Amino acid sequence: MLELKNISFKRDNKTILNNINLTLEDNKFYCITGPNGSGKSTLAKIIMGLVTPDSGSIIYNNQDITNLSVNERAKLGFGFAFQTPVTFKGLTVYDLLKIATGREINKKEACNILSKVGLCAKEYVDRELNNSLSGGELKRIEIASVIAKHPNLSLFDEPEAGIDLWSFKYLMEIFKEMNGTKLGTTIVISHQERILSIADAIILLESGMIKEIGNKDTMMNTILTNDCPKGGSNE
């Protein structure tokens, strides 16, 4: 179980998150949504340890992890897919998947992982993670690296951003499988209605605060009537 207690964060004297209290249960699929600038990406970074809150605490399975680093949280079984995937000069897709799994896998295993995100493994397993890959390809490879870890907690920050419809099809299949198996907690930051529609619960952020939490049927109606703006942001 992940608990956020009284989490607040300011940047340049502007309040980004204001007294966030949130409990996320094991083996549930959550979507966090809201207008641009509502604090979604900052909340994701705080959960993963990329940003430290100004106040409040983060409790994971009764352990205070507020000041743990990204690497320390990864050892606890956290996996994170960035809104904009990073590139690594000299690192191949195969290298990345070995790092993600934490063991020496063979290329057949790596290819099986890549096939889950709809990539032709033979064409990608030895490719370098650089700008020769498209945004959609990098996104799918990063998602493959997250699911390869079999994390206890997976967080995806706007995974639909910058990918084509073909990539999105595979993304939805992955999320449906993750939700169906109920292995670990999944958190997705998203505006995309199709992703929101498969969540166990939707968390609506507005102006750095939690406005409402509920099941997908109730929350989809709330979101549509509120006419929340769609699109990406880097708040």
C-alpha cells in the first residue's frame, strides 16, 4: 500500500501541490487526471523520488520512503516510464532490458518482452537507444523495460503522448493485461478516455489539490461535464 500524507510542493513561490492525501491499494489500476497545470507530473515525480516534497510524507508498506532516492525505490520494486523517454548513447535495447530485469537474460527472452509492445524483436534488440528511434518506438521500448521488471508499483506519466495509433493499440493491450492480472499497483497519469475507462479508480486533480476520487463510471461523467482540457503538460 502506498500512502501520501499531507504532500505539498512549491516551485518559484508557486504552489504546485497543496496538502495531497492519497491511499493507493495493492493490485489496483489507478488513473490520475486533470487539467494542464494541475500538478499531475509533479505528483508522479514525487512518488518516484525524482522530486522531494516540501512537506508531508510518503509511506510504502509501512515504511517511510519520503527521502529515498530513485534507485532505492527501484530496489523496492518501483518502475517508472517518463512522459518523454530518455536516450542513452552506446546503450542498446538489449542492454536496457537486461538492466531492467536485473539479471542476464538471453536475446530470445528480450525478444519475447519486445513482442509484448508490438515491436519486431529482430529489428530492435540490437538497436542503440538514440535519436534514430522515433518517439513512439522509444516509448514502447521504455514501457517494455518497465513491464520486464515485474514491478510492485508501476507509474506511467502520460504514456499516450507522442505515440501513433498503432503504438496506442499495443499500449492499451498492455494496460488491460496489467489490470487483468492484478499483479502490483499501476498508476497512469493520463487524459486519454480509453485509458481512464479501464481504471479501478480515477483521481481528479485541480489546482494542485485532489478534487474527487471515484470509480470510472462516476468519474468519467464528472470529468466530461467539467470539460477538463486535454493534452500533455510538464507541471
